[in-house]
Amino acid sequence: MLSPFGFSFSVAGLLFPFHIGVIERLSSQGILTPSTPLNGASGGALAAACAAAAFSSEKSLSASLRVSKRCNSEGAFLNLEEILRDELADICSDEMVQTINERAGSLEVLWTQASFPKLLTPVRSSQPFATRQSLIDVLTASSHIPLYSSISPFTVVTGSGLGVDGFLSNPSTLGCQDVDSALRTVNITPFAVVGNPSETVIAPTTTEIPFSPQDYVNLALGRPGPDEAQTDTLFELGEMCASRWLDLTRTEEQ
């Protein structure tokens, strides 16, 4: 039986708190439940995994702030993969993997496999994840910005070769892909470029983003990463966009 909604989380980088704000609002309204299918690319894959693991918003945002602080002190350029792997090693427990594997709704981590002769192949990794390391590997691959996250254009996914950012799996929608087990896929993005807010898009408009375009991109890349106040702002922006989508959906159903 298909779920009424499936949610696809776009690339986000360190704008990740936006996604957590959306998750918080949808969960509080009973729309995003353990039965809801999810997928995501890059920062969106991390957010989808947090939702699938039933992390609280506080736990997810604390992890985001730790990553931001390390980016600010060590520099995100060529260090981001190491910083992310360290954080994932801390928060990805065997219990987290078990929770995800036992979840009724699917979780798909969207990443891109680099191989020959076809250079880039979209991949969807879904539960059951065999080990915590296998989950860490695909989340890291999904978030690997070539020649920015590390000195290498690729990262290693154990048993699957080389991987790179999930953005490249579907650039036109910033990595969002259809959720096959849902009647309707709703794309979620902190960027105002995937389409106007609608019944199938949760996103801010350009005038709603409280940062200049350059500052917004820099925050996403961790140069610098969001501080506590900016993290709260991004979270609240996500909540607001999710609330608008809920209103649009209720109006459509009337």
C-alpha cells in the first residue's frame, strides 16, 4: 500500500537546520511518522536519516552546531569529509541503525557512484543497513563535494567502490528524487530554486531567506558555518515553510 506522502530532502550542506525545522513541524502534525517513506541527498540525506532514527530536533541541531564549530575553527575546505565522518562516528550507534532498519517507512540515501565506463551512476541505498559503518559510508558519500570535502574528488563506500555527492544524481532538483512508495513526492529544500512553494514543494521564496545570496551559499559550505543564532533562524524558516505547505495541503483537501 502506497503512503499518501513521501518526502525527498535536497542538498543543503550546513543549511541542514532548515530541514530539521521542516521535520519538526511535519512530525508534530502527525504527517511525518515512522511509516512515512523518506529519501535525501547530501545534507538532505543526513536530515532524512535523523528523522528515520527518531532523533529529537535538539539532538540533530546539536550535531549540526558541532560540525559548524569545527568548520569554523579548522576550515571546511578539504576538511569537511573528516569532520562529518567524525561526527557520524559519534552519533551513528548500533541502536540508531536498528531503529532505521525496523522502521516501517523506507529510508533511501541518494548518492552517486563513480565507475567506468559509465562515469556517474545514481544509487539509492536503503534499509536494512548491514552495519553502522555501511550507513556512515553512504551518508558521507552522499555529502561529498568533489575537491571541496577532501583533496579527493571521491570517497570510498565499502563494498561499492567510489562515491560522490547525491546532488549529481539529479542536479535539476538539487538531488531530490521521487519516492516510489508514495502517492505524492514532496521535495524539501532550503533554496528558492526548485520551484515555487506548492503542494509538492516545501521551500522558501527568495524574499523569505534572511541572508544575502552570497552569505547563504557560504553558510551552506561552512565558510563560516551557522552559529547558534543562525541555526535557530534556519530551523524557524523550515518550520514556517512546512506550516505553509500544511495550509496548502489542507486547502487542497477541502
